[in-house]
Amino acid sequence: MAQICKLPTADSIRTLLSELTGDTVKVRERTGVPPVDYIATYFDKSDRLQGVLLADLGFAASSGGKLAMLPRDTVEESVKAGELSEDLNEAFYEVVNIMASLMCGEEYAHARLVALDHPAIEAPIGTRAFAVNHTKRRCQVEVDFGEFGGGQASFILR
């Protein structure tokens, strides 16, 4: 088995989020500085850091709200407040946990979610350094959940 995880693509992210929410989700690739409100950390079976998912508040709120079928007003209020409600945070945790499946495959290392930090600055220094130093294997996207809004996310892998 390989020692690295599979890099998700915009298409694989679109497919997973559409299946997860039961609705059409628009995803397009982006470039530039990745979002950093939230950082999800993924390890392999050997407890080796394999990758991170950086997400902005918009992505966290809209993906969590859409998954949990929360009222759109709840999502909008969280974005205005600058942080997720407890319900949205729990739902977003489930989203990033399920998104670990995008990095797995027969020829690739298995990835599992080990932490979700907000603000991202609370993540361990090694995780933050990984996000800054590993720039070659990156998939950055902008996601639109329709009436729930959207945001940006960036997978950065070893």
C-alpha cells in the first residue's frame, strides 16, 4: 500500500457533497491563499499526518447546515456572528469526517479525521507548519450549496 493519500479533485468533492446533502452542489477550483478559519487534521493508520482540510466559515456553516437540514436562518446567523453554533459545529465535524473518504483508495494510505480546530491558530504547531510547507499536493475549491450559501475549502496532502 502507498504511503500517501489520494488527492481529492473538484469533481470528487462535488460528487460526495451532492450525495451527502441530497442536492446539487456546485464546486469550482480556485487558486490563491487558502481559507484558514477551520483546520481538519487527517492521520493514517500509523498515526502519521497525511493531510489537512482548511475551510472558511462560509463552507463550515453551509455544509454543516445543509447536512443537518437546519434552517437557512441558523446558517446565516452563524456566519454573521463569526462562529458556528453548537449544532452547526457538530454537523460540520461530520462533514469533514466523511470527507476523509475522498483521500482513501486501494492504492493509497487510509486517512482518518483526528481533529477539527477553530480558530485554526489553535491547531498544533506541527499541523499549521504542515499546511504552510506542503503546497505541491493541493486541491482548493469554492463550493456553492445554493440557498445555504457556500465558501472555500482546501485539501493539502503529504
